[in-house]
Amino acid sequence: MQLPVKVHYATLALLAMAKVHGSGQRIGAKAIAEQHGIPTQFLIQILQQLRAAGLIHGVRGAQGGFCLARSPASITLLDVVEAICPADNQPAAPSASDPLAAAAQEVWCELAAQQRALLESRTLAQLVERSQSAGQMFYI
């Protein structure tokens, strides 16, 4: 199962903000777009969704840009997915008289629960930490 590219771009933008969180620094949409190869207008739409969801703050003007509204440790990947994707439309429950459909539905529900648990267990802070430790190479 693959999430929309919009979720990937939203995550990249939030990670850029998470890296500088606490420094008082804001990041412009254009800088994020250029750094990650995201079309600027598309990123602006994504940032508007993130702001509407309460994940980021935006300031206009020369000293403007975007920053996280909360600590990176309190923003999960599930928060990102829910901000960008419309509510999941679960398939209708199969009728009790169709055991094959019920068996399939059980698997889909289990998969959705596992995905949700994984996304809920990962925070922006964890991803930033992971990226920094992956970038450290020790040569002897």
C-alpha cells in the first residue's frame, strides 16, 4: 500500500521545519521546494492543509516563513496523513451471509490497524534523529 506523494512532500516539509525547531527560524516554501524538488505551488497547497490542521504556523513578509506549531516529538506521521488525506472510507461491512467477504474484510481491517499503529508510533523528532545518525560516518 502506498500513500499519496502529497503525504511524502508534507513529511519532507515538516522535517525541514523540525530540524530548526526551537531556534526561532522560519523556512520559506520556496526554500523547501527547491531543496526537495517539489513544485512550489503544489507545496503551498500542502502547507495550507498543514496550517489548517494546526501542525504549522505561517508568517508573511520579509521575515516570514513556516514553523511547527508543536514540538516535533508531539507530531506523528499519523497526524501528517490525517492532515493531508481525507478520512479513510472503510468498505461497507459484508453481510453475515457472505463468509468469503467477511474473511477478506477481516484482513483489510487488520492491515489498516497495523498501518495506523505504525504511523502513530513515529514522530518527526524520531525521523530527524534517524536522519542525523544516518549521516554520521566514522572513518578509522
